[in-house]
Amino acid sequence: MISPLTVAGIAPVIELAEHLARIVEVIIGWAKVHQDIRGVALVGSHARGTAGLDSDIDLVVLTVNPEAFRADGSWIEAIDWSGAG
């Protein structure tokens, strides 16, 4: 039988995984409507399965025109982050 303490200990991990999934879902939704985006890759500790509760989320946006995204960072503000929670 799983003790309540054990369940309480994994609750933050489950919450983190759900939050990560919402963020990735938002990014993928944004990327789908941009024809110059070829893919989005999750990298870093989350991709390796070694992320902690304080880990950041590292995403790589694969595009045919990376210079356009480097030169103008307004695209990050155009993403509807409301769904990320």
C-alpha cells in the first residue's frame, strides 16, 4: 500500500509534468500555424528525464529562417501563453 506521505511527495512531480505538457502544447499550437516552423524539440534536463522542480524548460524551434527569429524577438510575445497555466 502506498502511504499518503509517498503520494504527497510525488504530487509536485506530477504537477510539474502537467505544467510542462501544457507549455509544450501551447508552443506546438503556435508552431503549427507558422509555415516556416519545421519542428519544436524538447532538450535539456526535461528531455533527459533528469529535471528537478526548479529546472527550466529548454525548447529548440527548428525553422527555415532562423535569422528572422533571432533578429526580432516579438514572436515570443505573440504566443498565447494563457493556456500554459
